[in-house]
Amino acid sequence: MAQRYALVIGISTYHRSVGNLTKPATDAQAVARCLQHHGGFEVTLLTETLTLEALRQALKRFLLEQANGNDALIYFTGHGILLESTTGYRETFLAASDTEIIRQAGKPMEPLYILPFGELNSLIQQSNLSSLVLLLDCCHSGDMLERDPVERALTAFNSTQRNYCFITACRSFEESRAKRSDQHSLFTGALLEALAAPTRPEDGSTITSGLLFYRLSQSLKGSGQEALHLGWGNDIAIAIHPAVKTADTEPALNLVNPYIGLASFDSATAHYFYGREEAVRALQARLLNCRVLTVFGPSGCGKSSLIKAGLLPELRNRPFESAAWEVEMLTPTAQPLQVLGDRLTHRSQSTTPFVLFIDQFEELFTLCAEDAEHRQFIQLMTTAIAAMPHLKRVVIAIRGDFLDNCARIPESATLINRESELTTYMVTHLCASEMVSAIERPAAQHGVAFERGLVPQIIADVGDEPGALPLLQYALTQLWQVCIQSRASEGLTFEGYQQIGGVQGALQQRADQLYSSFHPDDQAFVRQLMMELVQLGAGQEVTRRKASWEKLRAIAHYTQLLRVVERLTHERLIVTDEKTVEVAHEALLREWTLLKNWIEDNRETIRLSRRLEADCHDWQEKERSQDFLLSAGRLAAIQEWVAKEQPKLTHTETEFLNQSIEKRDRELQAQVTQERRLREEAEGRAIAEIEKKIEAEARALAETERAKEFGARAKAERQKTRTAIGAGALVAVLITSLGFLKVQSTKQQEQIARAGEIKSLVGLSETYYSTHTQLEALIASVRTLWKLRNFDGNDNETLKRINRVISGIHERNRFEDHSAAIFAVDFSPKGSFIASAGDDKLIRIWKPDGTLIKTVSPMRHEKTIWTVNFSSSGEFIASGDQNGIIKISRKDGTLLDVFKGHTSDVNFVSFSPDEKSIISASDDKTVKVWAFDLSSKRVLKKSPLILQHNSPVWMTTFSPNGHLIASAIDKRAINIWRSDGTFLTTLIGHTASVRYASFSSDSRALVSASDDNTIRIWQWQKDPKHWISKILTDKSNKGYTVRYSPDNRTIAATSANGTIQLWRSKDLSQLIPFGRHLDRVLDLAFSPDSKQIVTVSRDKTVRIWNLDSVNSESQISVDHLLVKSCSWLSDYLRTNSAVKHNYSDIITICNDVKVISK
């Protein structure tokens, strides 16, 4: 049996730069006495002046020599020092007596002679201990738990499956306190009280690490410091107080809960396991004569408990050598073959006899979808049984509804039916007497009785429902807490039973209460956590699964993860080990309505998440081969899911997804290049064929015309020759006739060439138009019309084709001065200016004709600008960026104010209608309303009105009348507030993040756009607390921005495919989307007269679109269309510098057109 050693350190004497303490020496002496007398520890006590070198040597000698191979406990009390660098890196140190803090300009610099916690971790890794308890009573000690390094540093220790418990006196930002009037510090005083003997000696008690932390956390509530805990493995006994028994006395009252909630019984709780004595004997009898025993039954019937707390402990008392057998337990994972192989490899290095227990064997099928791996797993088991004589027995626990899965694999049937004796056992429902034993005896063991009639009532409530034992255990756990641990009564009563909701309601009620008690941020994480802990099967089947700590750290801050998991574990809803977290029992998946609803709402998310996880694992297994990246079809589904749900992925999953996207893009680019080449070749061949056809038609036409003309002339010439006098006159006539024919042939060829050129230009114009490149289509149309005017202005068919193109063009201008994606744009209230900003960190001010008025250098941001907006007068501009910075300037670029408005990205900032306030929304989950002093033109930064949210806020805005505030949030909702900060209501309807919300000009309606691809209209009825909702469209192409026009007649939304989506607000009918950017449209704004829209995009352009409908005219002419086209192009041709070079011929044509129109 392992011996127990403790190293107790209390340092009171320090260098004057650190300062002496009054409590540590006496605290350490008291702890040493307690551990020695009640814990059976051999204690080394250090309370004298202790230098850094002496502290190092003491720890090294203790961990590597004295406690080697045994149980160890370290208690330290003294100074703890937390250092944080300018880069944000933090590290905690233990101070020795010679620790010195050198100060410069009054600020502490790097201290001398300190012990980094990493050094202690290194010693722990090198040690060979049975168990370790580490208790730290020093300032900032919680920093060691709140950061990842502690887990990474202890990996070596944990990987050996030893028991470990780490308790700190306070959190990273807290100090460990002591009152002058108290004998001990707050933490050590609570520690000594928690380890003390019970009031009645006859009670007896064992203080384990888990119970110790529970008592400490209860004692320190409201003290200003919060104890933290990190542990793996089983609870460690720290203080043992044997019961002092007297003759003929009843069992003493023991407040420790003897019921285990949803967890399964094991060897540690076997002394509370009653009611299965007959089943244990039956299993023992079977195991005497067979090497493979399969135990099956419905979920919740107690299979795992029967084996872990019944069969396996009893094997140690059997006469057939089993007392010397070790137990190797495993549960299949998503990589079951690897897990089994690792365990068998480890066991093959020893000849110690052992039993292999495979629990939850059904997870072989639920977590791993590969039939081949199922077969290989069973084949490996069969091989091990034959090849490893020291593998004495194999015990399998499996849900009965998964036996069909085994039957489909011949190897498994052979394995299970390999003996002639009985090799299976079906776990049946407890009979009445067994149920009484399971309910009453654990309580009686702790000196507690049930109120008369309560046990029969509980049994009746359990009924014959299969799988009800976890619900029974959880109800009894809650009943004990309500009646006994709260000291409400001396026994277990009907009143307490009704309070917890009975057997059927206890789990649901307690889970709901616990969830409601969490902060909204933690509630969101609980939902995410639970989705990580379930696995979907065929049909509606749901089972639990283990999630790795690595995965969970990717979806929550480490402190939040520890906090939430600790509470759920304490309530016995989940269980943890050093590597994984899982639901305590599948009964939780069946009985907790809220969880069932979450699962139902997120089935597709769960499936896609598991698919990504599995594919990522395969990619890693294949050494990150390109061949194992996501295929195009699967990638599209994963990408859409990621864009819609924005799940938090691990670093490896993110890398896997990014590489898959890059591979897809490379393949698409290669495909596009190939298609372009083939298309160009086909177009070349087609053009050549057309030219040949035109040439042939021209020749045929020329020959026909020439033949007719020649015949007529020949007839006339013949007549002339009859009257001609002399041979000379005849020759002259013939020469003249031949020359005329040659001239006519050349003109004909020129006409044919011009006709072909015009047809090509018409086709080019139509091609541009069909691909939504509208200004290019308009330019090609001008070229066509000019050629047509100078050739044959009466070609009606060509004019009709050109007119159809021109009539469908809405784009009027394009600004191309930005060098990166543009995220924000706004029209000034009078329509005189346009402001745009984005990834190039500059704000540009334009006139609507495209004249660049100013690039606002004083307002240059250091990071991407997400938002820019004019004030209602148009005199001021507000902008916000990725760094949380807000800047206010005049429209001429004069910087008025700059300040750090938020701790994260500023997603939106705008002015109130009266310009007396500025409102901003951020990823830091707040909306802030700042007062703006119109006289000083400065923002009053003290005490802004803060509207707290439970998720990032994408945008916020005042209603046009200034009475309301709307905020669009990441959690599928829109919050409505009064302008004074009074919360009114939350608009629920979207199923994904709400990206934008915009009021109508009368302030009575809202339009919103969401990642769920819907756009909704909201209208308030009677008052702004009551709104009704309509879905405007469920195919919005990812609308990032949606707005009402100032005249309330039109609703416009951006889209991911580059188009602008439009609806009539009167009847909500959708208009045909027009125009197209080369990439997604990110923002838009209406002109004040509602006749134009300005849009910005990732394609680095600002574009102006005209909303007036243009009817295709019946009476058309070349000149009329030329004048119209050139007038539309005038701003673009005049203000865009690149255009002047590329389209100089169009500028010349349009200048000539001006002369014509006059």
C-alpha cells in the first residue's frame, strides 16, 4: 500500500522590497498537525527563512525522492507574484525569502530570486507519484488554473492515469486575504475547518479532494476571493476520521450524499451499490467457465454499474486466481482500433493477468461509421484472446438495441458465441425487493430513514419503465440534498420528494434550474457544450459521445470552460477525465426537454460538425495529404454551414477547411482557364465561319448584281455600237465600262465589312449586358450607334437590339480609387456627398458625379474601417474600426475627436437625428450611446449609456424620430430599446445572426437581414413593445445590409452574389435584381430623393445605380439613343482617370454627339 507524504511550506519572512507576512508560519504549522493526525501523512514542515535555492531543493527532494511511488501533498502559503509583460504574456511565481522586487520610476520591474510555476510543473512531470494534492494559499494563484499552460505542463503526469487535485486560494486577479483579528488566513482557516473531525465522533468521515473543494468554495462565498479547482482521476482521501462505534448504536448521521446521480457506480462507490446481488452471482458463475461475457440490456438498466461496482470488485474475493487480476477498461471512440491497439500493446509488455472490460460497446457503431474498422476491431479482440494467455477474461457491456449491429458482422457473432456455456447475460428490471434495497440501504448506511410510505411511492413512480434507474438515482441524489444536506429534516420526506418533482421530474427540474442560474454567456456555452457531447445515429437516434478538452477550448475561454464544466460536474450531469468530457448518462438526452429541443434544432449542425471532425482526422492520419481534403460537394455544404452558424473550430479544423478551400479555388481557376481557352477557340472558329459565310454571300450578291448590271449595260452598249462611227469609239466605250465595274465592286466589299463590324459590336454590347457589366455594355452600345450612324442609320433590327440593352442599364457611375475591399458607404442628407471606407483604412469623400473631393488623411485609421455615416445635417462624419476606435470629423476632413470606444471591433456608429448623441455597436457585446456636445464638437466620453447584450452586436441605429434604438445581434434577434436605455422587447424570428436592421422613415417599421437567408419586415402595433413580423424573402442571397428608401416606397438589400435586391414596400413584391459587382456587395445607401442607390463591394468599387425605370421606346433613332447614352456616361467619362485613357474614342464620340444634339 502506498505511503503518504506531505511537504508543508509557510514563508513569513521576506526581503523588505516584498514585505513580511504574519500568518504563513502559524498557518503551515496548523496544516501540518492536521495532516499528520487526521491524514496519516509523514510531514516535512518548512517555516523558517527559506531562500529560493532552499525552496528548489526541498521541492526536488520531496517530489523525486521522498514521495517517489507514493501519495504526495504539497501545501504552500506565502507571497504569490503575477507578472504581465507589455505584450500581454503573464506568468505566476512563488516568492522565496530572498525574492527581491526592483522598482524603477515607482513601477515594479522583473523580480529576482523567484520560482516560476513552470519549474514546479517540470518537477511534477519528472515525478513518479501515486497521487498528488497541491494546495496554494497565495495571491494570484488562480492564474495557474485560468491559463492553458497548466494543463499542457501537467500532461505527462495526467497521461499515466494517476489521481491529481490542484486547489488555489483565489482567482488570477484576486489576492489571498487574511484578517488581523483571525488566527489564520481566510483560505487556510476554511481548509482547517473543512478537514476537521465531525462534531460527533461516532459519525466518522472521510474528507476527499472533491468534498474538500466543495466545502472550501462554500466557506469562501462572499469573502472577496474564490477558490479554484482542477483535478483528474478519482477523489483523493486527504483526512480520514474513523467512526467511534459504541455497542448497540444506530449508524451515525453522515451528511455525505450516498447516491450518485447520473454517474455509474464503480469500485469507489461499490459500498453504496445494492439490489443486484443475485445478478452479480449469475455473472460470476458465467465467468468461471467462459472467456468472453456479453452483458446487454436497455439504456439505463445499470449494465456498467453492475460490472464496475458488482462483478469486478467481487472477482478479487473469488478463489479462482481472480484476486490477482488487474482490470483494463476502455470505451470505444471515433478511432476504436487505435485505442484498443494501444491498450493491448501496453499489456503485451507485461505478463500480469488482466480482465479487459469494454464498456458502452455500442459506441463502436455510433462514433465510427466504417464497417471495415468495426470488423478489424473485433478481429483484433479475437486475436488477442488467442495470443495473450494473460488476457484472462473479456467482458462487454452493450445496449440491447445494438445487438443487430453485431449480428451483421460474422466475427462478432463468433466471438460472442465462442463457448458452449452461457456467454451472455441480459440485465433485467429490478424486482420490488431489489428496488427497496437499492433505495433504502445507502441512506440507512448514513443513518437516515425514509418517511413511512415514501419508498413504495417512489417504486410506483419508477414503474416498469426500462432504463429508469438513472432517473431514480438522480431523484434520490436531489432528495438527499433537499432534505439532509440542507438540514431541512432528519429523514427523507414526502415534502422533499414533491419539491424535487419526483422520479420523473427531478432531472428535468434540476437541469432547468441549473441552466437558468448561469449567466447568459455561460448559457450559450452550455448549449454549445451539449451539442459537442451528442452523436446522431440513424433516424432519430441520439447517443452521448466524449469531447476532447482541445475541442472544448476552441469554443470557450479556458476560464469559462473550467467554470461551467465544474458546475455541471458538481451537479453530476457530466463526467470528466484528463482528456475528455461526456454526459453522465444518456438519460439526460432522453429526459431534459430543453436539451432535446436543442438537439432537434441543431441536427444538421451536429451532423456537419461531426463530418468535418471525422474528415479532418482522416486528413491528419494521411499526413495531411491533398488527396484527403474536402471534395467540392462536401466543401460547399461545410462552407455554407460555417458561414451561417459561425461555429468555433479548432486550429486544425480551420487549417483543414482553409486548405480545402484553396485547393477548390485552384481547381476552379484551372477549370475556368480551360473553359475560357476552349470558349475562345470555339468563338474563333464561329467568327471565322461567319466571316466565310458573309464573304460567300457577298461574292454571290456581287456576282448577281454584276451580272444584271453587265447585261443591261451590254444591251445599251450594243445599241451605241450600231451608231458609233469608227473603231476608236468602240474601244473607248469598252474601257470606260470596265473601270466602272471595278469601282462598284470595291464599294460593295466595304459595305459588307462595315455590316460585319456592326454586328460584332452589337453582339459585344449584348454580351456585356447579359453578364451584368452595365457601363461596359453602354460604352459598346455607343460605339455601335456611332458606326451605324456613319453607315446606315435605318437598320431597324440593329437599333431594336441596341435599344433593349440601353433600356435595361441602371449603372450610372463607378468610382475606382480604393485599393482594397470597401465595407461602408453613406449619402449625405442633401445628396451632395458620398463617403466610403474599408480595408485600405482611408475614408474617401466623393461628389455623386465621381469627383474625389478628399481622401481624409486625418481620419486615417490603423485598422480596417467597418462603418462610416454622415450626421443628419451632413456636417459631421462618424467612423469606427477593427481596433475599437471611433473618429468624428467634419465633412471637409477636419478631425474633431478620436477615442477608444470599445474593447473590440466597432461594427456600426451613427448619429442621433438631433445630432446630440452618437451610438455605436461592437463585438464586445455592447451598444454605447455617447453624448455629443454641439458647441465644442466633442464626444463626452464619461459614463456613456451602455446597453449590454449577450452576444456581438452587428449594428445599431436610432429611429428617424429619435425615440427608439434597434440593435441587430449575433444571437438571431433584434433588441428594441427606448432612447433613454429602457429595454422594450426582443424581436425573435430569425434562425441565425441578424446582420442589419433599418427603420422606415415613419419609425413604425423595421426591415432586417440575417445569415439565415431571410429578410423580415417588423411593424409595431399599438406601442413599440408589440411587433408583428412577415418574411419578405427566404432567398436573400446573404443580405449584409438592408434599408428602406427615404420615401418608404422601396426596400433594397445587398447580396453575396454581387447583385442589388429590390422590393416594393407597398405590396412586398420583388423587383428584378439589377447590376452586379464582381464580388459580394457589402453596403448600400439611398440618395435623399430615393432615385439612386450607391453600393460598395469587395471588388474595390463604389457604384451609382439609377432606380428610375426606363421603358423600351417604340420610336427610336440613332441620334436619340446616342444622346441618351452619352448623357448617362458623362460623369463616368469625365471624372474617372482610368476611363480617359481606356475610352478616349468614346469621349471623342460623345463630344461630337453634344454638337449634333445642339
